[in-house]
Amino acid sequence: MKAIKVQKKDAQKVIKDLRSKNAFNNKYEILREKDYLYIPVSKVLKGFDIVEKKLTKSTKVEKSLLEALESKLTSKELKLAPRSFDTVGDIAIIEIDEALVKKEKVIGETLLRLNSNLKVVAKKVGFHTGEFRTQKLKIIAGDKRKETLYKENDIKLKLNVETCYFSPRLSTERLRVAKLVKKGERILVMFSGVAPYPLVFAKNSEALEIYGVELNPECHQFALENIKLNKVKNVKIVNGDARKEVPKLGKFDRILMPLPKSAEDFFDVALEASKKGSVVHFYDFVNEENFPDESIAKVKKVFPKAKILDSVKCGQSAPGRFRICIDFQVL
């Protein structure tokens, strides 16, 4: 039986993630061995430690959202029903087909009943728009709020899921980069949001100093709260335009560019903040057939002598389209 091996302290987060991806196999019991748990999965997911383990069949079958909706929706409606959702803290963010608008409350309330850790269900309205790439949300069940407390990689983040761009799907990626950080590095995170990258680095590396630059004033205020909440001393956050603020901060050993869209437009800013040997993490969206060549070409246009260190898929944004990261070194 395929299972994910995780430390006990990370189990709740992983189970929540698996449920949101419809990958938790509720036909088998979770196995506990010393400091580890083996969580049964129905499909293989990248970024997890997948092992073969003998597990006991469960006597208590937990329903999936789709199964729970069978008695509430018609067969035609079931085909349009959501099969997955994102979880940020105790808020579920879900996409609902326009044809199911009259059933959205039923769907939301069903989701709350299935997940005792959830207190709010919000549906996406439209797309990420505007200068800050935020997502309009409508609460369809639970508490009438959009603020929550989210946990990952030994940090806590307070945020408003509507006014602040944030992706829980990048938790594995944030830890991946943190593990690359060398002792004493000076790090810049452009477009730092509510400070997930800076705080993960502060808690999971020996970086000397971590700067974040964020344009959205509300994200900036949450970032300041989150620095206090996590009791870190080596993170500094600047509110303003990266073009104006980054040149004031000097040179960096590592630069991250996790802009939701068009990060390559700021390559000139990254170039000015880099030095020989600096490592840059450039995030991009690309169709699978063009990975990684299309993104590497963008890098080489501005950094012709760059040494490509790695190219990583960080998650699927749409069928056949991925958020990716190109790690490269400035030479």
C-alpha cells in the first residue's frame, strides 16, 4: 500500500493537503510508528516521501466531498461538483461552476461537516486581478470572515485571503529553497507578500539577514505582524515599489522573484542587486511542452552568462500549465 511518511508534528498539515487534492485514501488506517506516521494515499504526489507500507483496512469509511454530495445533487450536477479545494488556515477556498450557484450553500455546508478543522468556506469569484493580483472571494458557509492564521514549516502567518496574494501550494517549494541557503547569506525576497519566504528562511536556515520588499500596503502590515508573531530578529520588510526600494538595500547572496506574473520584468532590478556568485530563483508560468526552455531563454536574455543550477515544477496552475522555478547563478 502506498503511503506518505511524515513526522507526527507535520501530520495534520499533510492530511489537510491530501484531502484538498483528493489524494487521502480513507479506506486504510493511518499507521503510527515512533515519531512517524504513514498516511495512505490514493495517488502518487510529487514533493512527498512515498513508501510501500502494510496498512490495516479502515472500519470507518470517511466520505469524500463528492460522495457526501450524492444525496444532495442530481447526477448532472455531480459531474460539475468541485473535487478539490485549497486550505489556508481554517478557510477553504473552492471553485464552483456557475451552473451550481443555487447549490453553493449546500456544497459549502457539506464541506464544513466533513472537515472539523474548517470554519469558513469561500468560493472564487472571477480571476486574480489588479495591481496586487488578488482574488475576489464570496463566503458561502461558516464564519463571515476572510482573515485566518496559517501554519507551515515551523512558521505562523496571519493574512486576509482576499486582499493578500498567497499560495499554500508553495509550502514545499519554500522549504526547498530554505534548505539551499548557506550560513551567513544575505537574502532578498522581491514581492514578499505577508512574508512567507522570509519567515521560512528565518526559521529553517542560518541566513544572516533577510529583506522583503512588498508593494501591497495591507500585505506589508500583515508581514510586520507576522515577524512579531514568529519572534524572528533577522527579517526586515520594506513597503514600496521594488524598482525604487531594492537599489537602496545593497547586494545580496540570494534573490527570490516569486511574483505571480511577469517576474522577468524585474530582471534589471535583480541584476543590480546581485554580485558575482549570487543565486537567483526566478518564478514563471509555462506550458508543460515548453518547460524549462522557455523560462531559461528569459533568463539568458538578461543574464547571458548565467549558470543554470536547477529547474523545478512548483505546482500546476491549469491543465498542462505549471508554476516553475529556475535557479541560476550570476557569473
